[in-house]
Amino acid sequence: MTYPMHPLPTTVVGSYPQPLWLVDRAALADHGVPRVSASDIWRIPEDQREAAQDDATIVAIADMERAGIDIVSDGEMRRESYSNRFALALDGIDAEHAGAVRGSTGRVTPVPRVVGRIRRRGPVEVRDAEFLLAHARHATKITLPGPFTLSQQAENAFYKDEEEMAMDYAVAVNEELQALKATGVDVVQLDEPWVRTAPDKAERWGVNAINRALQGIAGPTIIHLCFGYAASVRDKPSAYAFLPQLADTTAGQISIEAAQPRLDLGVLKDLAGKTIVLGVLDLSDPAVETPETVAARLRAGLQYVPPERLVAAPDCGMKYLPRDTAFGKLRALAEGAAIVRRELAG
């Protein structure tokens, strides 16, 4: 199916809950958001894992489509996190010895250690996209970590500086995006949550790296940024440290988290010309929103963005939610968008 043409199409950010028979969710929670390998989360032996992930992917796609979502993903069933699968598949990474990055809170996180030139050695998510296309009836979307975020989630033991490293990440991401688009997938998205945590670097060279990653990529392209998974970040700021600057990216769409942080949507005026993928599902709230709540959040977005440039979505990936909660929220998303669509039609 081609990209939906009606106003207020609905989509997911990327991930959907992995089944309990596929992953040990307690082990996953212990890892936080893995940057390096977290193979202990899988309940299925390695020689049977791909088939199990295929089955989980079919279920995730079916759930999204049953809920009424217009643009579906593969649910990221094969991933331990949104970023580590791609990050660890590149040349230049020491697979035996992890590096470390100290965050703003002082916590030290194991990360990939870059010891050589970053290069894409071959397809990473191409089979994922092909499998998605083979099983989806609705429009399709697949995600990759963006080059700026990849550069901030790595220990540099090779490059003269982070900018040089990020530009090589951008080339690798671009090559993967080209291969993904060649499968026929409708939408590609780069996850770039770290632009808000290092806004000074993002302003100096992050936008250039993002634009290099998107160079020559046709069709809808999205940059997603958020404040982190609701499961691990409870108190979120009501404004982004880095958002208006994304107007200078070549991405056609900007995906933001707005429901949980109660974001001041006035900032959307700074992104005139971009389509906004607006987060209207609060993933920190275990209660399923009513369609009317979703509709009200979309109406707030319409004060700043015309309906032809507004897409309805969850705040972030739904990986850490119970499956029934995630499904209920997606159904409310579809029904809430339909309410506003009917209002717009008079």
C-alpha cells in the first residue's frame, strides 16, 4: 500500500512490545537501553531465534493493522535496543572489548568501542524491511539510529574527533537507507534522541551528519527525537534543548514526544514547512487513553500545524509496555485521529 493521502495519518515510532516467550523482560529492564550486546535477553536458542523473531514480527504487524494504524513498522522484534543492532554490525568496532561513556548523571554505560574506520560491511535491516513488506497490508516504515546518536553512544579510540567519526557513521547509515528504500519500504526514520543531550555539538556538526545520512534518499524521511523511554525517564522537561535547528535538516518530517512531557507546542512554529509526527500517547501512563483524549491532543497540534502536515503517533517506541496496553493505546490513536478527521471534513 502507498503512503496514505488522507489528513492525520497514524503511525508508530518504531518498536512494539516483544512477546514474553521471545524475550526475558526482566533481563531487558536490567540492561536499561543496551548499547552493546545483550544476548541474554532472548529466551529462544540462537539456532531457532530468527524463526521466532519472524513469528513475533507477524504478530506485531497484525496488531498494528488491527488497531487501525496507517503506517506500520516491523515492531523491531529482532532488536535488543533501537540502536545496538546496527551499531554492532559495522566495521571498525571492537566486538570483544566494550568502551564506556559517562552520562550527564555520572552513570557509566558500556558502549561500542571504535578502533578503526567505520564502514557498513553489508545489509543489516534489509531482510527486516523485506519481511515487513511481505506481511503488511498497510504502508510501511523502518527505522535506523541516526549518525549523531551513534557517535554519542560510542567510545572513540580511532578518530581525531567525534565529528569525523559521525560523518563516517553518516555514510554507513546512508548506504543502509539506500538499500532499505530499494526494498520498496514507504518511510524511513532516523532516531536521533541524543541531539537534545548534546545540543552544542548537534548545532556545530550534527545537522551536517544527519543531512549526509539522508543524502539522495527519496520519499518520506523522518528524524525522531524524544526524552527517553517512559519506562526509564519519568520526569521530562516541557521543552527541547534542540528542536528548531532541525528545520535545517533535509528530513521532510520531524517526530517529537509531546504527551508525557506536556510539551509547549508553540515550538512547532519554528518548524514551518516540516510535517510533524506528533506524540499524542503518554507511554508513562498505564491507562489507555480515550479516543477523545487523543483527539484533544491532536486539536492542540492543529493550532500550529495544518492537517495535511500532521501525523499522529505515540510519544516514543512502545517496547517496554505490556502488549494489551500498547494495542489499546494504538486503537485509541486510530479512533482519535478519525474523530478529528471527521471534524475537519465538516
